[in-house]
Amino acid sequence: MTDHLLRRARPLGGDPVDLLLSDGLIAAIGPDLDAPGATVVDAEGLIALPGLVDLHTHLREPGREDAETVLTGTQSAARGGFTCVHAMANTSPVADTAGVVEQVWRLGREGGFCDVQPVGAVTVGLAGERLAELGAMADSAAGVRVFSDDGICVSDAVLMRRALEYVKAFDGVVAQHAQEPRLTEGAQMNESALSGELGLVGWPAVAEEAIIARDVLLAEHVGSRLHVCHLSTRGSVEIVRWAKSRGIDVTAEVTPHHLLLTDDLVRSYDPIYKVNPPLRSADDVAAVREGLADGTIDIVATDHAPHPMEDKECEFAAAAFGMIGLETALPIVQQTMVDTGALTWEQVAQVLSARPARIGRVEGHGRPLAVGEPANVVLHDPDATHTVVPGDTASLSRNTPYAGIELPGRVVATFLRGTPTVLSGELTEGVHA
Ligand SMILES: NC(=O)N[C@@H](CC(=O)O)C(=O)O
Ligand SMILES: [Zn+2]
Ligand SMILES: [Zn+2]
């Protein structure tokens, strides 16, 4: 295995130093390192961050390999600076057995671009009727710790309570897609004066907030860990803030698109802006930014949701919910949080690496860049800008809402256990032991 010497990278908050990656580990950090035989990577002006970790990715395999595969999704992840992604369970078949989660985990390892940590379904077939075999998934080779029916809410309070109780045995967490189903029947966009004006059925903030309020109380009652997926409203931030002040063990994520985009874009009736939860108001965007800055919201998670064109280029009401996001996540966090002064790069490493790894109980990821740690590293150029071209992605899908938009920053290189998965902005052959 070739050693790599990252020459004059900007570590978090300090003078440029060299990082030597050897045998899968960070072997040395310091000025002007000498490393005969190592491949030198010019990192002048680049920020070195720990490899990013996504707690919420849809890889679509098995079942919708026309939209994404584990290979293409992890290639997209690598281009975005990720070294570990959690693969959501809403595949076909659903990831509700040890067999399916092991298959997804193994495909990630074989691909060699990004570790895949499967999420297990909470209920059999995401049907919301009986608990899936959570213990068997936890004990499998995949070592599942995150359980979610994402795409669908575990709306039955008794099932949710049982799931929260069950996962305590192996330090798992239930990640809830907070959407009260009756309040959102047929919903297409954020409920507001605009949804009335556009004649689209509204998805009210209370449908999200009511479930989060219920679930934090359930988590408190059973003494378990709860994670809130893609929180999107001011009220949700306030509920999580209150729950944390009470000592409830809750964590929350926000997506890059909910940090940047507002429901006003739906005026175009372009289904590229159709997503669940829906894009909200400018006031909600301000609230989720504040919540992320003050730590109420723990992490940024992409909710990368690939869909083929035929499922997006149709009438708004018929289109699929979701947008891709792995390759634009870091640029949008830079634009909305770093360039505005709301977060430092140290804090970005927390929200996009350390904390998601901790919530998912993933070993070997989300570690600080220090000697002896696994060499999972991303080199990011904060001074570059690029215009998003939908076809310029490793994803099989093209449903990005940022086409033609100029974003700051660019991932120059990603290293997975010391081997580059991306170099000079281009995918490599990946990691093959
Ligand atoms: N976010 C979305 O709009 N869609 C997701 C499901 C989900 O995350 O709820 C998908 O699987 O396509
Ligand atoms: Zn969801
Ligand atoms: Zn999702």
C-alpha cells in the first residue's frame, strides 16, 4: 500500500502542516515531514477535515438499481468527501432482516469507495405493524445500531415505545421520520398561504412537531435514545431545545437543502423542489441555522434521495419526493454556515463527521486528525467555486435542485484508510485490499 504525504494542509485552526498516511493510519503530523517513497499530494491552501460521515443516505440497492446502486452512491459519497454513509432501509426488499443488511454492508466493502453502515427497518416491510428483527440486525456482521422506517413515520405510539425499549439492549437508536400521517394525507408542499395560492395540498409544520413532541416524551419515559431525521421547522427546533434542557437523550439532523432553500421555489411547480419534509419558510430556514449553530441540532445529514428522471419530470402531484445531495453537502454547509460566520471549520468537523459517527456508534470514523487514528481524511478547497451541472455526478440520478447554481468550495481528495478514493477531484479505483 502506497504511503501518501499531504503537503502543507491546513489542519483545523493552525498553521499548515504535513500529514503522512501510512498503513491505513495517520502516521505523522508536523511541518516539513520527510517520507521517502510516499506519493506527495500538494495540499497548500486546502483544509484537512476528518472523513465525512452521513447518517442519512438512500442507496436504493436492492430493488431500485435504476436510481442508484451501492457502488454509484458510494462513489458519489466519496466525491462529496464522505468515508462512511448510513444506508436507509427503504429498499426493495426492505432492510428488515440480518440477510439484507449484511448484503448492503458487504456491497459497500466490495465497492471500496466509502464504508456503508446499513440502517435497519423498525417495522417489518416498513408496514408499521410489528417490529422487525432488530436484535438479529444488531448482532449481524453489519452491526446495525440505527433503526428507521424513514420515508414513513412510525406513527403507532405503542410500536414506537417498544422500538425505543428494544434498542436499549444494544445501545441502538431509533431515527424517526416525523410525519403525522393523517395531517399530511396527499400533502405536496409546506402548508402556508402559498400552498393555498398554488392549489397544492399543504404539509403543516404541526405534523412534524407533534410527532417530535410525542417521541421526545416517549424517549424520556423509557430512558432511551431518539434521533430526529431531517428536522425542518422553527417549532421542531424549539421542541428539541426544550427536550435537551430536560436531559432527554435526543439528537437531531438538518439537511443541506433545509439550510438553504425555501418553499418559494415551488412557485415554479418544478418537482425538482419536491421533497419530504417539504422546503419551508425563510423563518424556518433561519431557525434551523440558529439551531445548528447553538448545538440544538447536532448534525447535518444529506438525505441523498436519488430518483430517475421519469419519477421527477412529471406533474408535481405525481412526482417522487426527494433530491440528491452527497456531492453538494459540504459546499452548502460552507455557504450557509461557515461563510456566514455561524460555524467554524472545527464545528463543521463536528456536525459532518464526529457527531454522526457517535450517534451511529460507528468505529473508526469521525475521529480527530491525530497520529495513530485511521487515515480517513478529506481535503477541501474553500476558495474554489463551481457551478453545479446535474450530469457531473457519480450518482445514477440527476435530481439536484442546484443546477446552474454557483457554490463555494470543492472536495479535492478523499482518503479511506489511507487510500485515495478521490484525487485531484476525480474518482480513483477505490480501495481494494
Ligand atoms: N426525503 C425524501 O423526499 N425522500 C426519501 C424518503 C425520506 O427521506 O423521507 C426517499 O426515499 O426518496
Ligand atoms: Zn424521511
Ligand atoms: Zn430519507
